[in-house]
Amino acid sequence: MKKKVLSVLLCAAMTATLLAGCGSNEDTPAQPETPAEPVAETPAEPETPAEPETPAETPAGEIPQDYKYYFSFDEADPAVHLASRPNGTVEIVEGEPLLVDGVKGKAAYVDGVNGLKLDVNGVGQTYTVSFWVNPSRFAQYMPTLQYGPDMHGDATGGQHYVNFTWASWNPTSDELSYPSVWAYDQNAEGSPWPNWYTDVVDDHNKRWTNVTMTVDPANTNADGTLIIADLYVDGEKLVGTDAEGNERPVYVVQNTMEPSDNFDFLLGVNYWDAIMKGAFDEVYVYDYVLDASQVKALYTACDATAKYEEPAHDFVVTPTEGAIDTLGTTDLTMGFWSDWTEGVELKDGETKIVNLHNFSDGAATWDNYVVGFCNGKNEAHTIPNDMADYKEYLVVRADAYAWTPTTNSGDNADEFDINYSWGNWTTWQTQVMQDANVTLKISRKDNTITVDATQVDYNTTENTCTLTAKNVDIAADDPCYFFITGEHCYIDIMSIKDDIKADPNAKDTLGALNLVQAFWSDATDGFELADGATKTVKLNNYSDGKNNWDNFVIAFANTEVNTDALPSADNYDGYAEYGVLRADAYGWGDASFAYEATTSWGDDWAGWLAMMQDADVTLKITRNGGEVSVDFTFVGADGSEWTENITFTSTMDASSPVYFFFTNENSYVELLSVE
């Protein structure tokens, strides 16, 4: 049954009788032609026009065929590429996207590991983009379609894009809503970053949705800096309103579809956020604005109720670059207790962090990594049992099972505390652990040993397990070492390091030891930076190592802030920022902000990220009138030294009050001194 929908203006003008007909079935004859009820018994009926004569809606027109780009995904297309995001950049990878049933023929599937890059260049200031999407998982800021002439800022030093994404911007709900529209032009005055959300919170998960946006540069805001776009979902225009009932326009920045040698047109992937899992179909790009009937045609020509079966992930064992040790072989034939890492000392009261990559055959829950504890240090790839006076304290498997020489968690549950997050063991065994990044937090205190595991699968779904053995046959002064082994798996050991130890002499701290923290959710006091002054700051930076921005941030403002309230105009009268500098040589600021950055590491972002997980940092901050220069020196846990300089200017001059403070994201920062 097709449902007819009246336009907003027409419905407002109709009587209640006509409104009752808005949802009538097209296949049902108009009531005056139905002989079931004599006209004499219903005198009002003859005055009601037959539905075919009622201009109740703008009918769907024809899909214009003069598009600049069209992707049906019905067959392999050389202009459609798989794209991954290694080390913060989007790169084309070998292979072709899987094709599944779509809204019209076939659709292209993305698996959460790779998205799609289409051979599309900009078509000018005036344009229409349209696509169908069916997501099977979503996350904050995860992209569906994102495009721009310099999305990453590589060519111009300033990011420029439009992103159709999920976001929790609706003030009435903490839930993520789609489509949220996010645009950015870092090089424009004021670095505009308009964002728009739907009034009705809806994630549109696991169903087909058509999204179309038309952009006419003649329609702008009052100062002409932003374009007011029209956004349609499933053929209907969306209109957002604020608390007072005023319309919230869908703003996009200028020139987002300008042709460029650096133009990106990406589906399900961008340079920063989680990669989407789901399907795309019927992508159109026009160099003019489609009218409402043409937009409706893009929707009605397809089957929004179409279903497809989620393809199985093709697991391929690929050794991880940069591993410090490996266990087993890539054919996954390693027998139990046949290969081991070097023993790592674990003193009483200590915690060690192990990062590894686990590839499993998926045949049994125990075909994964195993952690063993004993009284001596074995050499790498040598059996611990051959050590003189070998004593085994505990063995812990990835599947939440453990044993000591006298007990096991199956028969003696009271000797162990076990908590795991997954509910479906088959999925965990056959999908999650076949290709998982694993972080182990291994702790010892008196006669208690705890293994806290976080297992992140190929599409970034996180599973956790904490197993604590409470009465291990070990005293505080007994030697204890742990090693990694496994069965029918291949393991890359990426790092083994000490847990973060809070410095009791720190002047201030930012974030939490678990390295989970939202941006701009914690800040230090502000410190004055007078004209001609130089300040030297020392701090410790502990990062999760996942993203360049998951580190400390230094901000410069006109107001002295303090730890009682976050820096914002709401909390401080007249508050304004001159500039904000991230540790990864990236910055933004006020309308006149401009900066230059140089680093010692060049393109070695993987090395820099690894170093920043545990770095001693010294900053030398110098102000000369309206210019501020910051010299960064980073010293990694391995003693390696990395340097960076950022110099910026803004609206400040020699007479301006300037204060700096620190904030951060997904990191733990200890501010040691400011001199």
C-alpha cells in the first residue's frame, strides 16, 4: 500500500474531512464511485471531491537523467573503491565491495573495516546529492556520506567538508539521531562549523533511508557566509525548529562542492571517526537543485522495504606491523603449550599493560591467547616448565576460564570472580576473537591476581572480561612472572608496559587513569602570559594511542579561568579564545587565527602515537605582542626525543590580556610545573 502525504501548506488549508483522506489507499476507488452506501444516506459525501481531483500532494516527477555522477552498485564499477583509514588518512585498498540486495538491484556493503571512495569531483556551488543508506551499527560522528574539496586539510591547511552523520545534538535526548548534518570550513573567517539535528530523534538503524540535500548558493544567512540547504529524508523535506518554534536552517559552508585535485567523496569512512557497517545504494550527484517532485521520484523509484542478508566477514590472518614478538604461525596450527613469550616480572602491587592482536581459527572458545603465571623468567619461545624449581601459580584463558595447580574456575567458582560482557558465546568465538585487538591489564596484590581484558573486534565492537583469582598460592615477597601463550591462534605482541602511576607531586591532573574522557570536559587553572614573557611548562602525557587528538591541548584566552568551571562564555563573562593548539600540531582560533607548525617526525604518525602513550613533555611558551610561539619537546618512555613548534597570530595584540590553560581528550595528563 502506498501512502499519500499532503504537503504542509496544503494540509494546513484543508478541512478535517479532507485530512481524513490523506492516508487513503491509492488502489481503492474514490468514495463517490463506491456503490456500497447510497448517496441519500450520506448527504455530505457528494460535496467531497473525488480523491484523484484533490491536489493533496506534489506527485513524484521523473528522475532527471542529466546527473553528473550516478552509482547503482548493480555490478563491479572501476570508479568505486574500498577505502581504509590507516594512521589517520584515507587510502584505497585492493578488492571490490561486496554486493547485497538493495533498494533497486544491488547495493554496496561496507563491513566496518573499509568504507568506499567514489571517483567524484566537485560540480560547483549549486548541487544536489542523494543516496540510500542502511546502517547495521552506528556511533557518534560516524559518517555515511562525507565530501569536500579538502576534507583533511592536506592541500590548503584547512579542512573543508559536509558530513551526514549521527550525533547527540538534540537537546531533548542523549540518543544519537540521523541524519545530522555537519559542515566545516577551517580557513574561512571564524572557522564556521555549522551543525544541524532532526527534531525527532531516530537512528534509522537497520532499515533503508533515502537522504537528499539540495544546495543553492543564492540562499544564505544574513551575512552571506553560510548557505541554507534543503534536506529531504524519504522524499519529504525536513524542517527543524528551536524552542521558540523558529526554523533552524540547515547551514552548509561555502564551496563544499568546488572541483579540486584533493576532492574526497566517501561513503562510511572519513579521516577520524569509526567506520560504518551497512550498505549504500543509488548515489546521485547533480550540478543543479532538484525540485521537490524530482526528489520524491528518487525515493518512490526504489523499494524502501527491501531486505538483505549481512555478509560474513572474510577473516584473513595478517601479521601486524610493528609487533615486538609473535606466537604461533599464520596457519593457526599452534598446539597448546607449544610457544611462549618471554616472562615479564610482576611485583606485588604492580600492574602491567599488554597490547596484542589475536587471530583465532574460531573452532573452540579456548583457541585464543592464554596468560600464564609462574615463579621464574623463561626466555622467549622456550617452555617455562624447563626452568629449575618451576612453580606454576595460575593460568588464565581468554574465554573467562582459569586454573591453579589445585583449583579451576569451573569446579571452584568461589575461588574466582569472573565478569564478562558478551552474551552470545557463538558470536564471541566465531567472529569477535578471530580478529581482535586485545588490551590486558594484569595486576597482582598479595595472593590475588587479576587479568582485565578488553577485546575489540574487526568492526570496533568492544567486549570486556575481568577474571580475579583470589587465593593464589603466592606470598607478597615471592617472585612472579607472566608470559603469553595460546592454542590454534596467531598472536602479535604489540607492547608491554607499566600501568600509569599517578605522580603525587603533580600540580594538577586532567582526565582519568582509564584514559576515557570527552573533549573539553576538564581544564586546569589559567596562567597569565604577559607580552614579552616566556613560560616553561612540564607535564606527563598518557594516551590511549588511538587518535592523534587523544592527548593534551593548550588553549589561549582573554580570561583567567580556574578549575571550578570549564572555559566557556557561559561560565566567564566576556570569555573568548585566541587560539587552541593540540599536541599533534593542529590548531584553530578566532576570526584572525593563523598558524604555522613544524615537527621532527614528518609522516611517522604511528611512531608519534606510540610515543605519546607515555611521554614527558616540556613546553616553552613565548609571547611577542600579537604572536605566540610554543616549542614542544616530547621524550618517550624509551628515551626517544621528538620536537614540534607552533607559532600563531590572532586578534590579540600587545595590549591584550592573554592566559593559557590545558585540557585534553581520552588521555591522562599530569601538570608538573609552570615557571
